[in-house]
Amino acid sequence: MSDGETSVLGELEHRLPRPDALHAMDLADLKAAFAGESQAAERYLVFAEQAAAEGLPHVATLFRAISFAETRHARNHFRVMAGIGATADNLQTAFEGESFEIDEMYPAYVEVARLQGDRQAFKSLHWALKAEVDHKRMYAEARETVLAGGDIAEQQVSVCQVCGHTVVGDVPDKCPVCAAPGSAYRTFS
Amino acid sequence: MADAFKNTPPKAEKLGAMTEENLKAAFAGESQASQKYLAFAAKADAEGYPNISRLFRAVAYAESMHARNHLSVLGGIGDTAANLKAAWGGETFEIDEMYPAYDAVAKLQGNAEAGTSIRYALTAEKDHQAIYDSTGKGLGAGNDLTDAPVRVCPICGHTVIGDAPDECPVCGTAGQFFTAF
């Protein structure tokens, strides 16, 4: 998690690499590096959970810290590619990404998993598709609010740690997607 | 697939080749979405939208859960000894192959900001490679790491175990800004 991000960025932002008029090969390289760093960050978070489950709390801490370092690299590459705009634009980018996953990517992947009889893959892909539908709606509503000149309402957002189901406001007793209990949600407040 | 919705994260299974390819692409997509949303959250905070920032952070976390599930089905999660080895292998590839090539292209094309972003990463990956190596060896001898904090430069990702330096040796950021784990 990038919890340290917001506390220091104001003062240090001038130190970060800036958007650059990139040549095509540099842009291709940075895209690949951004993909690599993003995936490394996620892998290390999962490896941290595994280390904690094995009774290795300090190795877990190490994986979390290095995951954070990889998120710094991902952010730097993303900045140089001019990936970060104003919030209204970022909400539109996020909305379009979710739309692609909902309309194109996950339906195709879910269908192939069904065809090939890969049940665990089907579950993983189906759960993601379900959550992206919620995300798309939340981003659309948030963008409307920003364009009208304001922030969205102050409400907690909670995420099911099993399937990624995302809900604004009260946590349900049971996840409507994977049936995990409400205690499985992580709340951002 | 009536039994596909039990309350457990998906597990590794023997996959059809196309499904495996799709899951790899989905893992890449979720990982990148998560990082984009974290960057967007920071931007929303800077623009005075704390509630939109929270939405981005929460959805980034949801994408993280999807990434973990896909990785699990792909069999990408081993025991910690295997995970340290896999992590070391990834860092080694970035150090020996990926970043030197990208760095050379950035120099050739005169993209100074790209060069900075690439060199920051390359330098930190060397820290990570060394730490994973020594941690894996310690684990092989039956030892967890010490409880010394791990500190990360929030600008360039430079990573140290123990005290923060006065100044980051890579990018010059004051040590007080390092994030401690």
C-alpha cells in the first residue's frame, strides 16, 4: 500500500521524474517496465501473506517493504509516460479501463475458462468481472460529481478480501458475490 | 459450475494453455490497474478530493485481490523459500537484462526523464536482489530476518534494512522522508 505517498508528495514532488516527450522505443520500454513493476509489487504482497502464514513475520515485512519500493518505480514510470492527469481525467481513464474489462476482456476469458473446464480460473475471472461492474459505476458517478465542481460524499468504501467485491457505505452481512462473511471486508474510511 | 462460488480463494489447478495465457494477461492488467489507481489517489488528494482518493485506494485494493486470485490459480504462490528464490530471479532479470537495455535506449533517444526513472529502478533492484539473496540463505539455515525496520525512499525506491541514511544515496531525498516497515 502506498500509505506514505500522500504525506510526503507535496514537499517532494519536484524530485520525481517528469512527463517527457518520449520516443516510441522509450515509451514501449516504460510501458513494459510499468507492467513489470506493477506485477512484482502484487507478487511481493502475496509472498508477504505467505511468509506471515509460515510464521516468518520479518520476511513478511521485507516483502511488503520491497513491494512498496516497486510501487514507487511503477509510479515514476507512469509519471514519465504522462499517465497521471487531473482527477476528472483520471476518473475517465479508470472508467474506460473498467469498461474494457467488462465488455471485452473478462467475458472472453470467462468463456475460454468454461470451454476448457478450468473451474478455479473461471471463479477467479468471474469474481473480477463482477467487481469491475461496481467499479465502473462508482467511477462514472464520481466523475459527474467532480465535473459539477465537488468531491463525492464522505462514505466508507469496503472491499471483500476474498473476491474483491467493492461497496460504498455499510458492509453486507455476506458478500453477494462469493458469500464470504462481512468480517472478510477491509474498510477504507 | 454450480460449485464455483464457495467461500474460498481460488486454488492452483492444471490449466488449459489458453486459460493460462488469459490469466497471465489478467494478472498483468489487474496489477497495473492497481498501481494506476494508487497514483490517481495521490493526485486526488493533491487536488483536494479526499473522498475520491479513498475510492481510488479502495478499488486499487480490490484489483490487488483479483491479482492475487489470478496468481494463485496460476500456481504462482509457493512456500517462502521458493518465493524468495522467485523474487531473486525477477530482480536478477531486471538488473542483468531489462533495465540496462532500457537505460541504453533512453540515453540513445535522449529521454532524460525516462533515464532517471529507469536508473532509480535499476539501482533499487540491486538492493532487493542482495536482500532476497541473504534472506533466502538465512531461511535455509533456519532463521527468520531480524526485526530491524526496512526503509524505502518514497522517491526512488532505494531500500535499506536498519537506519535510514541522512540522504538517499541514489536521489538525494532526506532520510526523514523514508517510509519505514
